[in-house]
Amino acid sequence: MTHPDTSAAPARHTAPTEDNIRELVYAFYDRVRADALLGPVFEGVLAGRWDEHLPKMCRFWSSLVLGTKTYRGNVQQAHDPVPGVEPKHFSHWLYLFLDTVQAHYEPAVAVQFMEPALRIAQSLQLSRFGWDYVVPPEQQALLDSIAPRRRPTDHGHDLPTRPAGEPFPAKFIGRSMDENEDEAARSH
């Protein structure tokens, strides 16, 4: 007699919250740190600073997905000085991130993380490797399936279309929350 499998995966979240975004970020970076390809790259940059980095990543994803506007930073600048990063690192980062998102969220919610992750990766890749760099076709196909280009409406009005190679449109530029807090403390 066979028994039903009771070791089913935990239920996936049906809506993003601050708490489950924190859960996602910490689970993802646990995987990154243990990963043979990505672990050494991240450890080389963040050694001794993980306790500072992870809350910043929670603020980043909360800002993107929940609109909390608590992240103040420059994504391009933060990734620019990372030595030894190659296209394979981006592909693997995306795989780990999207896989972690799918494990934590229902599909309709997972897209809220996947679309910005794909756009950010694309923007960072183009910035890092030059505008002639061709984003891997499977990555572009995934982005196109998640965020298809807009189609003309039935009312005869055409909506603006997004070029296939459009990088992530939002810019996170400014000082970090920590810098703002330091400045506030100095002014008192």
C-alpha cells in the first residue's frame, strides 16, 4: 500500500509583503553564497558586509514590487566595480533568482519580481559588455513572454511600443538610506 506524499513543498505566497520579500531575499542569497560560480564573486565584494547588504536588497525589492520607495541607490554604479563578471554570471544569477522566486510565489505574483529582474539584468549586461552585446535569446524570450510588447487597442489608438532591447526604465539614483541618515545626524 502506498501512502500519499506528505512532504509537499510549502505553499507559495499569493501576494508580496515586506516579510515574504525578506524571506525571498535571504533564501536567494543563501543559494548565491553556496553556489560554486556566484559564491566567490559575491564573497569577494561583500565579505564581512552581508549583514549590511541583505537589508539593502530587501529595501530594493520592496521598492520595486511594493512601491515603498525605501531604496536609494544606483544599481549601475553598485555593480560596475565588480571584477571578473562575465555573461555566464548574469545567466546563472537569473536562473537562481527566477527559480527562487517561483518556489516562493504563485505565478501571477512571481512575475512582479521576474520582469524587473530580467530588465535590470539586461540593463546591467548592456552597460557592462557594451551596447553591441546581444542578450542571450533565451533571456530575451523569457522577458518577452513575461512582458509582451503592447499591441494596438481596438479603439484605433496605438499605444507606445517598447523596443525589444529596451533596458530597465527606472533609475535608482541618489544617496543610500544610510548616507541620508548620516547626513541628518551630522546636521543635528
